[in-house]
Amino acid sequence: MLLSIALYLWRTSRPHIAIVGQEPGTEHYRNIERHRVITSPNILSVRVDESLSFADARYLEDRLYDEVAKRPDVRHVVLVCPAVNYIDASALDSLEGVNDRLKQAGVTFHLSEVKGPVLDRLQRSKFLDHLTGRVFLSQHQAMTALDPETTASADAAAPPSIAVSGRTS
């Protein structure tokens, strides 16, 4: 039982985080390590696949800083939140720290695909009053607003072929 609890805490402290880009010819954003996608050199889009809590807040913070440090041309970070169902006070403090630190580096922090209950929590906390960027309904909306040329080019590209039972379609 103790081992199960320890394993659970370890897993939740290291949520799956993916850098995402646009699937050509679609409005879908996928993991750059698994798909042939189009990205913008000025925008870092990071999807977190877990609710945000004290257990994973520091990991997310460190991962965001590491990814921005690898990309000197980044001017915008978009945290893509479709899997975030809850955010606790510790994670909220971390997001405030991320927002402040990115601001000092000349990088604007945005959110996309935030669920209603999470957005309610962010509004109650006044986090959105200090957010340097915007909250976008969708990741595609974020990309269209922040880099319209790259997004238009990706929209116009041919969608990828998908292999089904040995055939492509």
C-alpha cells in the first residue's frame, strides 16, 4: 500500500508535458516528438496532460524554463490546458511565478483551452489581472493571433496521410 502511494505521488509529480505544433491542413495540435507538425520559432506551445497541483507545480515550472532557455527566439509561451481539470493554490503560485519570470525575459505568457472551472479559479485569484498575455478559447485561435503567417501556411498545407490497414488515405 505504501509503495502504491509513493508511486502515485511520483507519477503525479511528473505529468506528461508535450511541446505541440499544428498538423498541416488541420486545426489540430500534436506532440512534436510523435507527429510531423508545423511550429513557429517565436511561440512555444506546451500542453500539460494533468491537473495542476502542489505535486507537479515545480516540475511544470522547471520544464517551461528549460524549454524557453533552449529557444532564444521565443517571444510567446502558450500553456495548452485541455486536460487540466483543477488547479490548487500551489500551482497557481507557480503560474504567477512563471508569468513574472517570463515577463522579465521579454516573453509573454498565454493560456489556451482552459476549462470553465479552472478559468473560474483563475479569475477568483486575480491571476488573470496580472497575466501578461491572453486566454484563448483554442490553441488554433492562439496561433492565429500570435503568428498569423505561420498558421495560414500550416492551414493551407496538405493534411498528413494516415495509414489504415496498410493503406494510406
